[in-house]
Amino acid sequence: MSKDLFGEVIVEKDEDNPYTQKVGVPVYEPKNQQPSIHELVDTHKSLTLVREIEMNNSISDDEKRFLVTSAKRHNVFNFEKCADYYAHATPAMKHLMERSGLVIVDLNKAIENGFVSMNEELAEQFRREQDE
């Protein structure tokens, strides 16, 4: 028996039936120590771009604001550290991290917040499997 990075058992595929109805939900076990807030995201590339944008005198202020906003997409989040931080955070911080999609601890909240979408048929299948 082998396990994935989250400790979940990896189910070997049956050669006769490569599809399975089982969905293995990863369960993350947080570390005992909360990481520094500065460890949660790498902003190096986005900040480099912002400096370059701000120093450019050949574009309009509206163009600069647009490019600065778009530069934020280059931030790289460390979701493992986000989960560790979340485990030790205040209730207010936990709520905001969930609303931002930094952690997903409840499928229904994830759907409500727009991070997961399901068609009705898939949702019904999920409900049946949860009842089993």
C-alpha cells in the first residue's frame, strides 16, 4: 500500500476498469509551529515588475495602474505554509483566508464562495456518495 503527499492511500487502478467512483479527499496535517506571514507568498517577480512599471514614463497613469494590478498575478503562494498558518490563526483571519480561497476546509463554503462549481448531476452524485 502506498500513500500520497497528504498521507492518503493511493488506490491502484483495476486494469479491467480504470475508472473509480471513489474520491480520495486529501487531509492535511498542519505543523505544530505557525510560519511567518512572510513565508506564505513569494512576491519577488511581481514587485520587480511593479518597480519597472512605476519607473516607466512612456505610459499613462491609467496604464500603470492596470499593469500594477496585473503584476499581482505573478505572486506565488505556498499553500502548505498557508495551511500551517491557518491552523494557528485567529477566527477572523481563518474566515478571511477561506473567503480568499487560500484554504478550502468545507466543500459547501468553497462552492458558496465560487471556488468550486458543480453541475446539478455531479452535485447529486456527490451527495449520494457522501450518504454511503
